[in-house]
Amino acid sequence: MNGFFMKFFLLFFIVIVSVNCKAQKYALLDQHIAQPVTYTNHVTPSDKFNGLFPVETKMLVPFINTLQEIENKLASKGPLGEAKQYELGCTKFAGIIVRLASQDRMDYVLTSTCDNVKISMHLCDAKISNSSNIYFIKTWIKYIGSYMK
């Protein structure tokens, strides 16, 4: 009888611990693709200093889908139309179309406000060619995908 209670409490303890374990809340993406993606429960000002961009872990798939949508729009031939604005959890995509004589260019700034820490980065810059912006976005998508849990 004593062994039964011991097994019961051990099983109960394991179930309680496993139910209360939380997955990490944020993926910290290196803006320069030099460091691996890290996962954390808190965003700190030092993450901003270290060039890390936070995205909520549950939003990683929609985040990648949005990057692919922007990449596809950049790759399309002809006028780019209007820039779509996105909001995915604590991350916002703010874009504009810059009309040049040779081609339309796109400028997107990502801003993430997580745990009262605001971090911004340029996703694509109208000062550089669309093909260079496409290359960066494709590389960033591969980088994020290779570290997804």
C-alpha cells in the first residue's frame, strides 16, 4: 500500500511539473544573421544593444509568411502598388513605396515592443536595389527557419 501512494505522488508530481512548464515566449533574431536564434521569456535592453530582434514564438510562422509576402511583392515586375502594414503580436511592419524613375522601391521598418523594450530594424531599404533587399529577406527567412523549434 505504501508503494502505491509513493508511485501515485511521483506520477502526480511529474504531471504537475509538465503542465506548468512554459515554452519560451520570444525568439531573439540576430539582425545581422551572425548569431543563432535564441529563445527567452523576457526581452531586455541589452538585447537591443546586441542587435537582437524579438518575435513572439507563437508568431514565428506568420512572421515568416509575412516576410515571404513582402519578398514576393518586391520580386514582382512592374509597379509595386501600395505597401501593406502588418501587425503580428508585439511586432509591426511599417512600409512605404518609394517611386523612382527606374523602378519602385520598398522600404519596411520592423518595430517590436515586447516587455516594454522597443526595438526597430530596417527589413528592406529603399536606398538599395530590390534585388539586394530580396536577397536579405530570403537569407533571413532561411536563418529563422533553420532555428525554429
